[in-house]
Amino acid sequence: MDLGIKGRRAIVCGGSKGLGKASAMSLAREGAELWLAARSLEPLAAAAKEIASDTSVSVHTVSADVTTEAGRSAIMEACPNPDILVTNPGVRQVPADFRTMTRTEWDGWMDAHFFSSLELIRAAVPGMCERKFGRIVNMSVSFIKFPQVNFAASHAARLALSGAIASMVREIIGSNVTINTVCPGLFDTEALHTNLHNHARRGNTTYEAIVEDRINTCPAGRIADPSECGDLIAYLCSAQSGFMTGQNIINDGGVYQGLF
């Protein structure tokens, strides 16, 4: 299927690694012109080189911290009129007891997972509405559907974003602008393996035991390839997806057992 986004301008945050990079690759294979944003310049340059070599599309890089105002400004200055925006703060979940967290720590999670994406969306939406095309996809986690113990701040910030979007989307879909959220589960990324190693240390067990347990509790019986998330995001950015908006789409191999 031709997704109808050849030549569209796409900003992909956290585009140097993991699911951000996979999303960028999938968009590039559909012919979108890319602006990759991430903090570290070396991995960013390597990702851009790989994607350009594989797809022959134009790939631009912006070394910026999306959780800061300066970083967001740099991204929007590099690509002031995006047709596609993939938000992905790239800040890993860290377990913490809500009883001991300070207000500063709570504010940090809100800055990372709520305000950073919200401000980029607010900057991009007016131009998208004027041009009558816009696709925004937020990268979240499957756990927003079934929050876990000791991740209250992370869940609160991500759920705040989904709640805000649920209100916003109805004002802009008439201009062919959509906003959806992808909530991935187990994907074979550096971030996942780092989290599992940390989980093993906290639980006084082995990394191998943790991996086996996660696979056993996943009905699909495996850890997914990042391209399986990247291709979903590419579809949500397509010309064909214009009737879908405000959704929180679980992509976790069947782990989540709820209907909605």
C-alpha cells in the first residue's frame, strides 16, 4: 500500500535509536523527508546515515533535548512547517515511591512526558490545519492502560497528555489533522534491555530470568522487532488514516487483556 506521504516533511523525536529510529525508517521508506531530533549527536548522525543509505530520502538532524524549551525551539526552527510529527521524549521510566518523591521530581516527569510533547503539538498544529494535512503520533507505553506500582509520576504525565489530546482532536480533525498515541509493549530495543537489566538487579535475579518471564507472560511468545512499531506509526501518519484520531493504540502482543 502506498501511504500517500511521499515528500511530506516529518519530525521524529528520539529518532537516533529504538522505536524512534524504527519510525523514522518506516516513514523514510514511504518517501517522507526527515528531521531527526535527539540529544546525542553521534548516534543521531549514524541513524541519519543509515536511513539515508537505505531509502535515499533527505535526512536532516537536530541535536536537541526535546524536554527543554530551547530544544523544542531548535527542532521547530529546523523544520517550521512539518506535515508529520512523532513525539518521543526518550526519557526512561524509573521506579520511585510516590510517598518520597519531591515536587521537583513530579514536575520533571510532567516536563518530560506532558509539556514537551504538548508544546511541540501546539507549535505544529496551526500550520497543519492551514495546509489541511497533519499527522501527529505520540510514543507512550502500554502500561498507561494498566498502571504499574512505583511508576505513578510517569503514568500521570503520560495520561495527562492523552487526556489533553482527547479534547484537542475534535477541534482539528475537520482540517484533516489527527493525533494518536501508540502504546508499545516488549520491543527489542536498547532501552528495553537496559530496563530489564535494572529490573533484574532490583529483584535480585538474573537478566535471563526476567526476559524469560516477560516472554512467557506475552501471548505472542516473543519480543517484537522495532519495525513492527515503526510500520504502525507510519500507517497512522498516512493519507489513509485521516478518520482515526484521539486513540491510544496498544501494540503489546496481547499482554493487555482489556477491551478498551
